[in-house]
Amino acid sequence: MANETVDIAIIGAGVSGVYSAWRLKQAHPGKKIVVFEGSDHVGGRLLSVQPPDIPNMVAELGGMRILPAVQPLITALIAELNQSLPPHEQIETYPFPVDQDQNLAYLRGVYLRLSDFTSEPDKVPYQLSFLDRGATAGSIILNAIEQIVPGITAPHLTEEQRRTMAQEASFGGLPLYQQGFWNVLLRVIDGEAYQLGVDAGGYNSTLSNWNAADAIPWYLSDFGIDPQYKGFCKGFQQVPKSIAALFQHAGGEIRLNATASRLKWENEVFEFAVEGKVIRAHQLILAMPRRAIDLLAATSPILQEIQRLTSSVTPRPLFKLFTTYNNPWWRAAGYTNSDNVYVPVQAGRSVTDLPVRQTYYWPQSDGQPAESGRAMLLASYDDGTNTGFWDGLRPQRHQLKRSGQEVAALADPFVGEATASQTESTWHQYKAPRLMVAEVARQLGTMHGLNYTPEVRNAAFRDWGDDPFGGGWNSWNIGVKSWEVKKQIIKPLDICQLYICGEAYSDAQGWVEGALQTADMMLKRMAC
């Protein structure tokens, strides 16, 4: 195959990759800019799929929401895209509720409503101190954070002010960035309060031991000061798909199923291999998470030179499993309030210490809860070590490098198969195995106090710990000055125009906001 030379090569068609490509094409319309993507779709860890037979719902196997109040970049980008998109392709959002008073918390074998934490604290099966009794899991963590960095929870502070406070803070005589979040939390709350924070909070890794100076402002943004989320009517993946379409319309190229390897810098040009073909580029952007960079570094000595920077973050596992039903059976798990009015479980999430951990009552595409007819759950939303529970109920991880259709077959699909003519990611590519479906159904029945097992119609899952992602998000390591590394890694070598962007090395790890933040920093550096 003939070799090829491009002006700017971008490896990775996630949000940061296609966004950078689009902006560069706007600035340099005459340059040949090509995006190389190893998978069969644009979007990276944004993966929106249509469940069978439910045309008014979209399952988010990857990212599913934004926080407009504290995420100005994605908010402004959506507004800008909508100015270019025709009316029928507009990116629309809806309020995405999380914790509702009527929702469940099934913890240590005890059934609770979320409202019980404050209204009936004696029901809560944790040995809490008198200071923590009657508080929600979230408020316990917020109070602990305020003790670690006094004043940081004040509502008038900006995101940047909170980050600066945490970066400059010390605790117990040691700079906060040199300490783990879990370590400092256990200095101000006891083990029972911490475990409640993990169990009722729904996440394992957010309160784990990562850089406390980054974890604290990150936690406050996501869970702290009355967060108001927005979901996407047509799926979050519509955002990178829209950007990619604009880039291609301007003359840019995106090549799917194009895995890069053997990167080198030689004779003032980058060279790398894609499907046996040598690609040469004058400028190179790696729009990739840490694990993907590590995989490329195995055949690329130039990337081994910057491992001190790339290894400053740790990939965090993340797992999602969606299930569909003939009807929204969970509404029967509601209760009659003091006014003798029945309040159904219909929106937001319920939590448990069972391996399913978080269950979201998935809304229709207009954001309204499903009241009748076919319906869907984000049945299990797992992170951290808890994702390992599902390893015995799924194909071996090394098999997932095959095509989507082959993976579906290996997984013993619950129903149907993807056809050879399908070119976009579909529900069938991510079919959950029968054993996994049976287990999640059993746990959902237990979690909701049912005496039967709800019958699943279809199920799809995505484990983001699989290569090449290595995790659903990345967290800064203890001892790392993230505010310095995030600037250095944008252009890590003086000898060549190699650039790196993505959520991994941002202030908003795990969010599209972080991908856009680092992409904008990189684009400014490229313009220097």
C-alpha cells in the first residue's frame, strides 16, 4: 500500500479529537487534516444506542449528562452547534434527575426511601455518630470536606476559586495534593460514615484514594452544591457526531477501524502505521485516554520518553448495563404518603450495596418518565473494583478486540444478532450475555422488594475497563501537581510538534468538559 503524508494527524475520534479537528480545519482550511479512529464509530466514550422496539428512548452506554451551571465549554459548544444545524438535527436537552425522595436505598438488607435518611434516621443501618445521624450520605461528605479545607463549600465560590483553595491547602501539616482523598476523609469522619458515603453515594471510586487536591473540587462540582444535570433527547453521542459532520463537510477526513501503531519521529516528520500503511504527518495530536496512549507506547519509543507525564493519572473502571421491559414495573415499588396519595418510583435513581449499585429509571427522549408501555432501566451503573463482579458473567476481555458482530455472538446474545450491513454502533453489538441478564434481574427484584423476577426483553452492556480505554474516566495520582502537568502534557516534547488532549489530563476528569478544556488549551498552544 502506498504511503501517505498529511499536514495534521489526529489519533482518536472522541470528543477532543473531532473537536480539535474541526477547529483546526476552520483555522486552516487548506491543510490536510485526518482523524484516525481504531473503533467503528465516532464519539469515544460517548455511545448512544437505540433499544429494540422502543423508538422514544436512547440508551447511554457511555457519558449521559452535563452540568450546565459549572460546565461552560460544553454548554457554549452546544449553542454554537445548534446555530449550524438544521431544525430537525438540533441538540436538545432535558432535566436529568438523580436523587428523588421516593427512590430506594437498599443497604445492609434494609429498605429505605431516600427521604428516610433525614426523616427517620433510626432506620439507617449504620452506626453513625450523633453528628452524622439524620444527615444524607452526601451531606456527611460535604461536611467532612469543609473540615479539611475550611470555607471551600461556600456557595459564592467559583470553580476556579475552589480548585485554587484545594491546590494551596494543607491538612495535618502536609500539602493536600500529597494526600489521598480516602486518607483525609478518615481523619474527620469514622469508618461507618465513610462506608455510608460509598454505599449510598452509588460510586466506589469517587471517594477512593486519589489526589485529594483534585478530588475535593471535583466532588463539589458533581455532587456538592445542588447539582442540576441535563440529559440529551437524541443521545449525547449526537454532539461528537455533529462536530464530525461539520469537519467532514469542510473537507476533513475521519477514518474508522484505523488503529495506529509504531509511532516514531524521524527526519522532522512523524510516522506511524495504520493497517500496514505508513502515514506521515508534520503535526500529531493524540486525543486519547491514558490506557490508549500506553498501548501505543508499547511500539513507540518516543511515547516511552514521556511516561512520567502520561502515568500521572490512573484509569478508573466503569460499567453500564441497560435492560428493557414490556412495562415500567418499578412504579409498583412506590408508596402511599401521609396524605394517602400513592407516589410511584418513576425518575432518578435508586442505590444499593448489591453489585448493581445504581439503577436509573430511564426517561423517554423528551425527558418524561415512562408511565406505561415498553420501558427501560439503566439497570446497573458500576465503577471501581465493583465492576469485577460481572467478569464471571461476560466474555473474556481479550475476545473484545474482535468485531462488534463477533463479540455479540461470543456473548450469547439475549435476542437477535447485528446484521453485516450495519455500519453504526447498535444495541445488538453490545448484547449482554444470558447469565449477566439473569443475575441483574435477580438483584433488581431483591433491591425493589419484589417476590418475582422482572422479565427482561433485551439487555446491552459496556465495560469501559476494556482496551483501548482502560476505564470510563481517569483520576490524578497522589503527589501530582495537576495544575502543572496539565500544561506540560499539552506539548510534552520540545523537539517535535506532538500534542496530547482529552479528559484524562483535565480539571473535569470523566466529563466532556474536561476533553474540551484540554483541547482548547492545546489549540492555543498550537497557534503560538
